[in-house]
Amino acid sequence: MAVKVLVVDDSGFFRRRVSEILSSDTTIQVVGTATNGKEAIEQALALKPDVITMDYEMPMMDGITAVRHIMQRCPTPVLMFSSLTHEGARVTLDALDAGAVDYLPKNFEDISRNPEKVKQMLCEKVHTISRSNRRFSGYSSSAPVAPAPAPAAPSTASLRGPAPTTAAARPAVAPAPARPSAPHAPASPAPKRKAYKLVAIGTSTGGPVALQRVLTQLPANFPAPIVLIQHMPAAFTKAFAERLDKLCRISVKEAEDGDILRPGLALLAPGGKQMMVDGRGAVKILPGDERLNYKPCVDITFGSAAKSYGDKVLAVVLTGMGADGREGARLLKQGGSHIWAQDEASCVIYGMPMAIVKADLADAVYSLDDIGRHLVEACL
């Protein structure tokens, strides 16, 4: 059965091109289009698509507000189009918080220059998120739905988000997006405490919200250094690290070459590059290798941790498509380190954690809501 898609964009050119690209795949059917967020909600309710592609900046109602309404009224996997800029990253992260599953760069030049590459990427994303765990009964986004705004362009200030907080002003209890109720697999037993020298977390699709949920549960005195590997473009990782740093009691920053691992600090691998750690506690940032599918790559960071820290690593693999992290986890496991995987029920895409479980590498499988608490139990 074909995947039914609703295309939402105020640009007639972009609506037509996206519709043409999707319709060229015989397993995808474009069932409708909309020119603004208000129309998107109406069409989503009427057409019940399997996937919605959504622009952000539109008249009548912007894409983020539309996503919040859709998640309240007819939860549907949403693929956002975003600009590859720091500001575009902030907006896209807001959309993911609102309930969108994934995003793609909105680049008119690529559509004209590399139509086959764009077709492959877009169609693969649509098929993948159509299978995501987004259609939950009772789904609620991270913020209440507000009434539809009057037609107006969003201000630059509103897109930039709140002013930065100082370390001293970090929230005592950081907010986390609400998540739908879902059945849980039998829980693994609570972890035993160990003096880990490093916690390494890898993730992809669904990862920005998942990382936020995990890291906001950690106290400021969390005793182990943390490295984060999130599949994300170069323009996005700095904005994502800034967002996490504002929400968390631990510190979070985009990793730079020469950074030193320390307790209570999470270093996020920069997009488009590779991150490795050495036994002296230093971080190495290397150029992205075109031969590798992922930049950053979970396997690369996990593999370096296995070489440098032996059995003193706790690795966690969260939601994401594909199998990145499996081979790195295998090396960690051979060295005596421990591997946790997120359970299927709480994943947006059960790909990367499934690869860990199927390879018999998981020491424990936990729901997303339990991982942060268990990290505290294992390390404090």
C-alpha cells in the first residue's frame, strides 16, 4: 500500500517540485497540498495522511504551531524542511520539540542540480518516518496548543528563543517534552554502580528530543564525562548544544579539538566531522571522511572509547534508523564495557537500538524515561 503524503508549503514552486519528486516513487501517493499551517490542520484531519512534509515560515499559521495542533488532534509523522543556518537550526529544534519526527534541508539549488540525489533522500525519509512510532493515542507535544496567531511574520527575537542562562541560573528541574503513553517491554533490572570513566551516547532520528529527556534528568554533580554523537548537519550542532546547555543542570557544549573530558560536562560531536577520545581525556575532532555515511559517526567515537578506556565505558544507543553504533559497541563489549539500548516502545525509529539488541550486545534495555535515572544510579 502506498504511503499517503500531505505536502505543506507556501511556495507554489516548492509544493509542485516536492509533489513531483514524491509522485515519481510508485510506493508514495501525494494525497493533497496546503499553503499554510491552518490549511495543513484541515487537510490532515480530512485526508488522514501517513506523513506530512512541512515548511516553517508560512502565512496564517507557521509550521511549528501547525505541528502542535496536528499532534494534539491527529498525531501524524511530520518531516520539516529547514534552512541550513544557525537560525534555521533553532527553528527546526523547536519543531522537533513540538512533535516533528525529522527534517531535511530546504535547498532549491540542490533540487535543480542533483534531482536524483534529492529524490532518493526525500523518498527514503518519507518511507522511514511513515513507520515511526508517532501515531500514539493521547500524544501531547512539549507545549500547549495556543490559538492560531494573527497573520504576521515571526520576529527575529522570537526565533532566537530565550536569552542564555548562566550556569548559576540553571533550572533546578529542567523541563522535558511530554511523551505519549506506550506499552513497555519487560524492563531490565536496575544497573549496578561502577566507576565509569566515560558515558557515550549515540543517536539519530528522534535523538534531539530523546537526548533532552535523558540529559535533563542528570544532576550538576554527575561524576562521569559524557560524549554525545547525534547525526546532524554542521550548521545544527552548535545551536543544539546551546539549547541543551540552557535546559540541563550539567554543562553541554559543541566539542572542539583539544577539549578535555570532565565530570558534569557533555561534549556534542560537531556535525560534518568525526569525534574521537584518547586515554589522556582529550577530544580529537577530525574532518568528516566522505567514505563514511555518517558525519559524525557513532562507531568512530565508540571505537576510540573502547581503545582508550577498556572496560570503563557505559555506552547508550538511542532512537535512530540504521545500525550506526553496532560495530563500535561490539568493540566496547569485547573490552568489558557495558552497553544499554533504548526499548522499542519509546523509540521514534527502532533501528540503531534494534541493531544492538539483535547482535546480542545489550547489557540492558530501558525505556527512554528510565535511562536518565538509571545513569544516575549507575554512576553516582
